[in-house]
Amino acid sequence: EHPDLVVLDLLMPRMTGFDVLRELRADERVKDTPVLVMSGVYKENILDFLHQIGASGFLDKQQLEESLIFRVQALLAPATP
């Protein structure tokens, strides 16, 4: 099957996200599939490198976490009368 999008964490056991991204780009079946990379460790200093090896975009996990916490709190907050 062909995914519409891959969300890829850079820190994983056994293989890094960099390795997975390289393998995705070498695989004819998914080489053109957008890959959204996320990390809480790697920041702006690797954005150019990620783009060079085929990433479509980058998410900072810290910002994602803050947004997620805000949204969860808003949804779980008791409704005001």
C-alpha cells in the first residue's frame, strides 16, 4: 500500500530517522511520498540537511507538546455556565 504521508521521528531504536528517510527516498514505491520529520533534540541546525536528504517538513516536538497540552486542557476543562 502507498501512504499519503509519513510522519517520522528522528530518534528511534535500531535505526535513526535519517537512515529511514534515506531508505524511503531510495524505494521507488514511496520515494515521492511527503515525509514530515519530527524531533525534540535536533533543531534548526539540521533543517538544511533534512531537506537535502528528502524531508518535506519538520516539526519541533517541544512545540508540538505545548500545543497538544493546550488543546487537551481546553477540551477537558469543565464547561463554564
